[in-house]
Amino acid sequence: MKKMYYLSTCNTCMRIINELNLSDEFILQDIKTESITEEQLEEMKNLTDSYESLFSKRARLYKELGLKEKNLSDVDYKKYILEHYTFLKRPVTIINNQIFIGNSKKVVEATKKAIHEQ
């Protein structure tokens, strides 16, 4: 499977999509208009080490809700990601059994490499 979870209103996500030049084989899911299901989140978590690695601590709501001061568990991270799309670190790209999380230059380069190896 080749899939990307992204936010169409995020300039960084859109820049990365253009930069990666994704083929028609990719399924693009705008998480604002099509919410992430628990099953999809489980699939992402199974490809990484924890829900925390999928959680965006840069989200405005993270600060607004005072979550920085709380000691969140993996169950909490899962709950918040399912409650509001802004808590998913974006974009999340899945290529077969590999997952690429976030928009750092290193992650984007690794994603490009994986795409070209297909």
C-alpha cells in the first residue's frame, strides 16, 4: 500500500506532496475532510514504536489545552489524535511496510528514497 495522510490547508504538506511527485498509486487522505479511523491509526502505530511518535507537539491545541504540563500516556496520545486531526504529525506516508512521519528534511529525503526504490 502507498498512502499519505496530509492536511490540504497545510502549505508544508502541499509542498512535500509536490516535491515527492507522487504517482497515481498513492492514496491521499486529507485528514481534515476525511477523519482518521481507529483502524488506520492502529495500522500507523504498528509500523512505528508508539502513538507518541505520531503525535504533534507543535499543534496549537497542544499548548491551548495545557498538554505540555501533563504526563500523557500512549492511550492519551491515541485519544487526542482520534479527537482532532491537528494532533497527527504531518504528513504520514506509508509505503508498503515503511512509515515516514513528519516534515523534517531527513524524513522527506528518506521518503523520496523509498519511493524511488519501488
